[in-house]
Amino acid sequence: MRAVTLGPAGTYSHRAASAVAEDVEFRESVTGIVEAVATDSADRGVIPIENSIEGSVTESLDALTDYEVGVATEIVTPIRHALLAQDEGFSTVASHSQALAQCREFLESEYPDASLESVASTARGVELAREDSSVAAIGHPDNSSNGTDLRILAEDIQDRTSNATRFLVVAPTAERSEAGGKSSFIVYPSMNYPGLLLELLEAFADQEINLSRVESRPSGDRLGDYLFHIDCEAGMYEQRTKRALSRTEEIAEKGWVRWLGSYDTQHVLY
């Protein structure tokens, strides 16, 4: 099985993808990953969807809307950030924007004069730190051992010890399964009126289905027009989930409802 994820090698996405496939290739963006699966250029795609500190990854939400794909499983992994540099003489800290945000308190306290540079991935920040002694990186501590030119200046610098990221394993729609303890949907009502969101939530509440995440995103069609990403703690093999989906489709009859799949959670520790 061939999987694609955010590169270069050494990203947290790479670590998550290695849990589901031995053959891992890289793309520069989440959109490129989802597109590769949608066009049959890859068997699986592994994308970050949510972080316990910084919340949802909006590019991932939008890519799942723009392309017809399914979700095969989710991977949850703790995030351990370290400050990596050639020495203490750096003036810039480079990393993915999410990693910089997750270590904001540490950076403001310990390196208030350092400039922050957002790059495509944590691994790209590590590459820059290897190339330039004036740059430090934020990444997994193991990135320092991929070569001997970087030192670990500080470990576990994330602002919350509970920092974790949830990844979705994206698959072709034909490989969606009704089995699994969670399900994901995208709902585009194509209308707006008082109580619309309440009706959508009640479609699940009436079936005693707990919603683990509800996220709104602009549809891109017009200002004030939204769609909703919904995760629930029930599989499509259950009749109550089928009833909730049927009711949701009735509410969104002028728009559309997409079932991404039912799946289980895999915990990966590093």
C-alpha cells in the first residue's frame, strides 16, 4: 500500500503515515495529498485534521469538501516538540505555523527576541536549521539524531503536556466502510434560516448520538454561506446513524450531504 503525506521525511505526518503504510511519499500541501487519493495516484493519504491546542486544520477541512474521498481510520498521536539548533547563537525559529503556535508561551518566555518564521512543515524547519546556524527549529526530538549537526536545546516545549494531533487516513470513496465507532459527514444546506443548525444537531440528538466535533466553514459560493463538518460517535452500521443521516438529508434537501465513512481510532505513541 502506498500512502502520501506532508513532507519532507521526519514530519509528524510522516510518523503517522508510517503506522499505516511502509511505502510513504510526500506532497507539499494537504490539498495535494487529498487530490492524489481522489485521482487514484495514491492508495491512502494521511492528513492532520485537529490539534488539541490549536483546533482544526482548515486546509484539511476544505480539501475534504473539494474532493470526493472517504475516511478509512483516524490516528491520534501525542505531539512532543523540541527546540533544535546547531548552537545557542540562533536568531530565528522556523517551523510549521501550528508548531510555532503550540509553543508560543515557551518562545515568548525563553526567546522573546527571536523572530518566528512559518514554513511548510516541522521537517522543513529542521532542514533550515541544518543549513543555517542562525536558525533553530521546532520538531520531534528524534530529528536531531538524523545527522549529528543539531543539538536538542530544550525538550517538551509545547505549551500543554496534553498536546495531541488527530490525523485522518483518506481513502477512495469505494473503500468506505460502515463499520467503526465514529462517522464523519459534510453537510451543505445551501440555505440559512433561524434554527437551521439546531435542526441539524437534533437529527443526531434525537437518536442519542453524541457529536464529537461540529465545525462550520465558508462554502466559497457567497458571503455568509456555510457548510458543516460533523463527527459523531456512532457507525453507519447502526440503524440510529442511518436515521440521523436520513433526517439530515431531508433538512439539507436544497444542498447535499456527504458521508465520509465510519472508522475506528488508532493510537500511535512515539
